Amino acid sequence: MKFLEKMEQLRNTSNRPATYQDIGDRQCIKQVIDMLKPEVVIPIHGEQPEKIKELTDKAVILQDMEIYEVKE
């Protein structure tokens, strides 16, 4: 299944109406993190970026203009 199809499926299983805002649903974000198994998760938008730490131990919170260097 393609990534965007899976996202649409996850979004449509919510009990809430399917709107653009649903894409940020915590359950959906957690499922995406679990599917992708990223080495690091950096929130780039939101009023409480530290909340991502509740979903994954791979979270890195950057301050404005802070640079994250990728190690190869």
C-alpha cells in the first residue's frame, strides 16, 4: 500500500469528520512513526512540539534557527 493511501485510510478510521486537521491526530502520527521507523523525529510545526516525546523516544526538539546535523 502506498504511503498516502495508508495515511488516508488511517485518517478515515477516525470517528471525527475527515478534514485536513485530522492529519495531525496523535494516533495517526504515532502510526506513521511506527510504520516508518525513523532514526529521528523532528516536529516542524505546532504550538507544543515537546508533545512528540510522548509518542517516540526518537524525538529531537530544535529551537528557532537551530541546525540538526545528520550523521552518516
